[in-house]
Amino acid sequence: MNYFQTDTQTAFEAKSEAQRIAFAPIVFQACRVMRDSGILELVRASGNTGLTLAEVVARGSLPRYGVKVLLEAGLGIGLFCLNEQRFTLTKLGYFMLRDPMTRVNMDVVHDVCYRGFFDLDQAVERGQPAGLKSLGDWKTLYEGLASFTPKARASWLAFDHYYSDNAFPAALPLVFADQPKRLLDVGGNTGKWAVACARFRPDVQITIADLPPQLELARAVIREHQLEQRVDFLATDLLDESQPLPAGYDAIWMSQFLDCFSEPQIVSILQRVARAMDERTTLHILELFWDRQPNETAAFCLQQTSLYFTCIANGNSQMYHSSDLLHCLAESGLTVVEQRDQVGQYHTWLKCRKAPAT
């Protein structure tokens, strides 16, 4: 990766970008309102002909004043072009409206992060998720996820699943190359990986290990797919070092899981994983590393997501540089025997075993 090594902007470009950042919260909300109110769709549907202000007002649901200030803001944002008093949608406007990644990112920022980020300074100072109180009274987001409002929970799950779901089809053949019969899914979330495994291999038995509230979400998914006979559940708190992980599994799976913990916590978890493994057990880690992304925009998204962990989720984890996790693995007595980047476009897959005794 050769991103972030040089400053390529002119002084004028840098100052212009600084103004966009200064108004970024306003820009964000203006884009969201135009998306959700139907303004972007109205202008898109008009094609190259475009719409006048009066036509947008007549076809929409907002008063003239609100439509006027939004459309004019949209010009500066870059959502529209204006010619002969007619607004047409730009490429940026189109992606703001139709791009699935942009939608899930915006929704989770608005519904989960936006209000809480007012307290980012406190989160950085204290190493605690100071913004989480905007959602509820929990120590970490994961304790309260099952109690989120339906809209906030839906946005969080859509955000989480958008990235993991795209990687699952590519990861399944990698995990099952060794034909494991028993698989431990650590941090199983809503059980989507367990369902994918059961469909991929009809002889595999899966155990989902997670916090009790998360297991309730997973149980519902497993029941929906009628897989109760093939999926077991293990209630555990991975932050409790007194709780060992069970042995006897052929494969252990962690997807977008270790980024939910600080580096010392990761080492503690991985040490317990290593104790549950024998020389034949494989540990499969699927993670998003900002230094292994296919482009600078993807790296940027992960770097900003780290601040979600800082302010909202738990106060001490992040989307890691790959060298951080590789160091944790080595410190835990594990070694990487195979790895692959861009699994499902953005993820890195690490296949690990216990390091040989010295």
C-alpha cells in the first residue's frame, strides 16, 4: 500500500477541503434529507431535462423554502448541476441515492453514531465510549444491541452484514478446504455465518459462542432456517479471562470480531483460543485491515470506522493495521500458515495454527 505517503494537494485545494470538512455535519444531513425526502429521486427521474424549483416543490412533499435551501446547498455539495434554472443530478448525486455502500454507511452514522459523536473528545481522553449514552445505558454497544430501537438496530445490522456477507461466499471454500466436521463460531452475531456453513457443508456441526443477548438474535435466525439440530449455542463473555473456550473443534472462526477489542484483550482471547487448539485445529480470522485495502477510499472508510469504536462501541478498539494483529497472534503462540487479501473485495483471511513448541 502506497497511500498517505505524500501531500498531493495545492494550498488552494487544501484550504477548500478544509471548508468542506468544517461544514461536513451540515453537508451530511442535507444529503440524507434530500435522499430520504425523495428530492434526489425526483431530480434523477427527470433525466437530462431536469426540474425547476417549482416542479420539485409541486412533485414533492416539502414546502418551497425547504426545497429551495436544500437544492441550493446541493449545488455546492456537488449533487446537482443548474442550467437555465433546471436542476439535473450529477454522478455524485446518483451514488448518494443508489449506491448500497453509501446508504449503509450513512444510515449507521445517522442512526447509531451522529448524536454520540458530540462527545468524541471525552471518549479519546478517557478511553471509554462516551457517546454510547446517546443510545442507552450500557458499558459497550454489544451489551445493548438487542435493545436498540428497531431503526438503529436495523442500520447497525445492515452496516455489519453488508461487508461480511459479501466476503462469506469467498471465505467458505477457504475454511472448508480441510473438511472440518466441528466448527466453533466465536462472536457469531446473528448466526448468518453458521447458516452459510450449514448450507455449504451438510455434515458440519457448528457452535456459536457469544454474549447472551447476541445469542438470542442468532437463535431466532437458526430457528427460521430450521437448523436447530446442527447449531449449538455457548453463552460466554470473551472479556472474562476466567471463561475458557471449549476444546475439540476442528476449526475456529472469527469474522470481524477481533476489531471489537483492544490489543491486550485480543492477546487474552487468542491465548485462550490457542489453549483450546491442538496441532490439527485451524483458526480462521476474517478481518478488515486499513493497510490492505484495494484503494484509498476503502482505507479512509476503515480509519473513520475506528472512531466509531472509540466513541460509540467500546472506547478501546479499532479497525487495525495488519501488523497490529499479526503481532497479537505471535504473542499468543499462534502462527499464520496461509493468508489472502481482497476476500470479498475488502477482507483479509488468515489461517492460523498453534506455533511449534520451542
